[in-house]
Amino acid sequence: MNKLGKKESPSRDDSIVCLGSFRTELRRLLPHIPDLTLLRWTGGKVLDPILDNYLNVPSSNPSSESCSDSSQPVELESDAMSKRVSFKKIGEKLGKAAGASSGTPVPAKGVVIGDKRPGESITSSPSKKSKADDGSKGKGVVIGPEAKKKATSSSKAPTIPTSAPSVAEKLLRGVIPPADKEKVEKLTLDQTATKLFHVIGQALVLGSSLAVRSREAREQASLQEGRAASMETEIAHLQKVAANLEQQLAESHAREQQANDELAKAKSDRDLLSDKFERSGMLVNELREALNKSKEFAVEEFKSSSEFMMAVEDSASKYFSEGFNFCKVQLRRHHPDLDLEGTVVDQDLLAEQDEAEEENDKEKTGRARGG
């Protein structure tokens, strides 16, 4: 059983590290409590240099009963399970312990810390406690001279009024929830102190966790602020680029509108030129028609003039006279015996022939219109 208990129990170094860190946090939270009192509360065995015994170990000396009752652990006190403690007694004992340690400090020759962790096997039976005590005897760690000096110097620190019994009682009442007060009233002194330190340790863990979370939240907030600032810078840059693009788009729209206006003007000029060309073509055609009409009119007018008639008559008379003379020459050749000297053209006969031809022409024209 002893070997099994030794295997299950933590190592001495782990206990020292755990108790050392726990006492550091308690010192930070309770600066007015002396070092020896904190050692008693944490379950350590404190050696009295005068009495040459451990203060928190059960003793038959009645004078040391007040000191041993105020801080001895539940594993070292076999008859402590039957004791019931109220908050008022706890406050009075805490006040006496604080006054005794702050009134006449005595340099400690050595401090022994057991390897048993606080709060371990609180609900175990008395037989198991005695076995655990047998296995843990003689395994304490003695702190060196430097630690002694620190302990004596810290024990000389002045105490503040919060070490009074009423204040300690209020402190204990404030730490323990109302729902657990009935259970706490049934606990012994060391069990109550162990519960108190357990609650304080949980509060320390919770505080450190909250501190880590708050630091992470601050880092996350700063990161988000940096991202927001970067996004704001990027948004400003994008807005500037958008403004430049809008300006370029407006300029392109203006150029496009100007090109459209010029194109519309060119189309209107082309339409105007085409209209002018059509008009000029029509004018040329009209001029050509007018020229042809003028030529025809000139010919008709010349034909209707007396000069034309005279020219026609002259040319005809000349033609016919020449032809008549030619006929006479031919007749002389064929009929040399004929006398053709006095023969002339009968003008009346020619006029009658002309009238007959005109009448024939009129009849032909009337027939053509009637048919």
C-alpha cells in the first residue's frame, strides 16, 4: 500500500513548484498576511526556532494549541474532522495569527514544505490520512538561508487593519456563495481554509484567462483597426481611381458627342451638296431643252420668214432653170430640127401644179386624222 501511495503521489519538485506559484499569487492578493501564516494556510510545516517543533503539527503543549489550531492541515489532525467551525471563530483565529506574526517576529531557522498538494484527499478516511502521513514524513524540503532572510524580512512587514477578525470574517463570507454557507458551516477550519484557497486559485485562473482573452481581444481589435485603416486607404485609392475613370469617361463622352456633331454636320453638307448637284443637273437638262427649243424656234422662225421663201425660190428657180436648159440641150441633140430658142417655162402651169400638190397633201392629212 505504501508503494502504491508513493507511485500515485506527485513528485516533490512538482509540489514545490505548485506551492511556490500558489504562494506568489496569494502574496500578491493578500499583501498584509505574513509569510509564515501563508505557509500554514498552504499546508506547509513551519518550524518554530524557539519551541523546536512544527507549529501546525498536533502537540501536547497547551500553549501552542492556539497556533496549531489556526493553520494545521486536515491530513495532520486526526480529530479535526469532528470539529465544526463558524465564520466568527475563523475570523478570530486569523486575527490572532496575524497579530502574533506581526507583533514579535522571530527569525526562522528553516521552513519545511510537505510534498502533499493542498486539498488532496480532503474527504478521505482517517486511516488513509494516517497512512499518507507515514509516507510523507521526512520528505520536507528545507529552505536555505536566503529564503530564511526573505521570510524574516517579509514577516516584519507592517500589517493593515484588514487583519482584524471582523474583516477576515467578512472576507470569508464574501468569497463563499450563499448557497454553500450551510455546507461550509459543517466543515472544519482547515477544510474551510482549503476551500477558500481553492476558490482563490480558481479566481486567479479565471482572472488570468480573462486577462489573456482581453489581451487577445485587444490584439484582435488592433488588428481589425489596422485592417479597417488599410481598407479605408484602399477605398480612398479606389474612389480616386473611380473619380479619374469618371472624368475620363466624361471626356470620352464629350469627344464622342463632338465627333457625332461633326459627322452630322458632314452628313448635312453632303446632303446639301447632293441637292445642289441634283438641282444643277436639272438646270443643265432645262438648259439643253431650252437650247433645243430655241434652235427649233429659230428654224421655224427662219422658215416662216420672207427671206427663207426668197432663198428657196431663188434656189428652185436656179435649179429648174438649169435643168430646163439642160433639157433643151438634150433635145437639140436628139432633135436638131426643133427650134427651142423662144421656149420658156410656163409659170402659170407651175402654180397650178403647186396648188394641186397642196390639195393632195391636205386630203392625206385629213384621212390620217380620221383613220
